[in-house]
Amino acid sequence: MAQRHPDPTDPRGEPVPADVLADYLRGQAVEFLRALRLHREAGTQHAAASGPDAGGPADAVLALRRAARRISGTLHTYQPLLDADWAEALRPELAWLSGTLSREHACALRLERLLTTLHRLSGTPARPPGHTAPAGRASVPAPAAVAANGAAGSAVPAARTALPDRGQLTVGAARAGALLDRRLTLARTRAHSAALQALGSSRFHAVADAVALLASEVPLRAAAAGADLRAPAAAAEGRFTDAVTALPLATAGHPYNAQALDQGLSPDPAPHPQDAPWLQVRLLLRLHRYAREVLLGPGGTDPDEAWLSAAGQALDRHRDAAEAAAAAAQAARTPRIAPATAYALGVLHAAQRHEVEAARYAFRHGRRRTATGTPR
């Protein structure tokens, strides 16, 4: 039987001093600066392939985003122990940087997801000639595989999308795929240009300078000397737990959510009304995980890692499918498209909303197993 490590937030354990927070922030600042150096080196070495598909710079950008998210999230959770003005100034800048750098990658994954689903539903090659999957990411799995991976060891029903009329769908699939490719490739190119512009801006250089100072000195408050880091971490966990409790988990406990699917077919271009609380839970889960990383320290093993990782993956799938459904709906609003093209995009939208429901079901099922004491 595997040994269970103690919970770092357990109030019966040893207090965690503020020095642990300073060490964590310095470590993440070093990771940020290392990723920045790798990006500059990769940009020089891949000058001939500096477009959106350049692998070296893309990997460095992912590392930059990872470090920026962790620093920003840690500043949010442990702000009472840090210099308030400094934390309030740096945190939104790191969020801006991470968001700007994430758009290109998100567009590539969204296009791959939509074209893969369109191909699966129509049975025809939906990818335009020469289209390849984004580097570093496998093709989007079918809903059955998504649901199966959402709760390991449990029988989670797949998001079984009713198969449409293959004849009518096949007619519009090629044009729908071409329309999506044009729209999302243009969005990806613009995001790539925006990222390059951001990385060369004075705003980014100010952020890099602030992180460089953080690598050598963490501005803690005087009151942090006798503080226990478990209290802010417990507060982050409480916010996450409260947000999960407020979710319509009874509805998500069923494989189908008719109300969500009906609302998903609305002509209103506003974001889906049921998505916002789930997206908020995803952000709070990320803050909760980062807070636990601080307490565990380098090389620490989180006893809840299996559950937190599975929950994070389910919520990531939820966000990806919701954004893909919105992209399909937006493409369907293109003026003067053929009825067959609009039909294919409508079927694609419905398939993505079914995958949203499958991700919610996987999250709810995994949480229920945790609440009943089933080994994670």
C-alpha cells in the first residue's frame, strides 16, 4: 500500500514560515529568467523559422507563461505577507503577459480540435491540405476517450453526440473546415504578431526587470516574520471549495444537460450563461494548487495530486470545448454562407457542447469519489 504523505495545510502540522514563500518566489523568478534567455537564444537559432510553428521559441514561451502564472497566483494568495504596492503593481502585469502569450497556442489547439471533430462527425477529411497539428500536442481525442480519462478507474458515460445526416453534413464539412481554418489561422497570426510586439515592448522589459529583482530579493512585510503560510493556503482552498459547492453539480451528475444544450443553440452571441462559474472554479483550482506548491517546497509530494490533476484536466477540457463551441457558433454567423455550411457548423457546435457536459460530468464524478473516501 502506498504511503500517504501528510497534508501541507493540516493545522495540526508544523507551521510553515515566510522564508518558504520567499524561496518559492525566487525559484519561479529564476525559471522565468531562464525561459526568457532560452527564448532569445531560440529566436536567434530559429531565425529562418520564426513563424508560429517554430518549436524552440514556442517551448520557451510555454515556460515563460508557466513561471508568470505561478508568480502571479502566489502574489494573489500570499499578498497579505508581501509589500502591497509592489504586489498590486506586478501581478496584473504578469497576468497580461501570460494572457498575451497564450492566445497563439490557444488558437492552434482550437483549430485542431474543431477540424478533428468535424472530420469524425462527417467521415470526410476536414483538414485543409498541408494542415498539421500544433507542435507538442496530440490530436483531440474522441468524447469517449475524454470521458474515460476524466475519472480513472470509473465508468463515466461519454458525451454521445447523436450522429447527424451524414449526407447533408458531408456537403458542408469541407467548406466549414475551410472557413474555420481561415478564421482561426488569421486569429493565430494576429496573436503571434501581438506576442512578438509584447515581448519587444517597454512594458515587458519593465516586467522582466521586476522579476529579475525578485530573483534576488522578495519584499516581505515586517509582519511576515512570524506568519504561518498555512492560513493563506487554507483560505485559497476555502474559496475553491465554496465555488465548487455553488456549481450545479446535481445537473452535472447526469450525462446530458438539456437546458445547457438549448441555451447553446441560442442566436445570442454572448458567452454561455452556464460556463462562467465553471471557468471561475478552474482559476480558483489553479490558485489552490500553486498555494500547495509553496507549502510543499522543492521536491515535495502532494497527497492530493492525483485528484487535483484529474480535476484540472477536466476543467481544461471544459474550457477548451466551450471556447471551440463559441468559435463554431461565431463562424456560423458569417454572412452569406451556404445552408450546408451553416448546418455543419451547427452540428459541430452541438458536439462541442456535448463535450462540455462530458467534462462537467467527469469533474463531478471524480469529486464524488473523493467525498466518499474512495482512494484517489
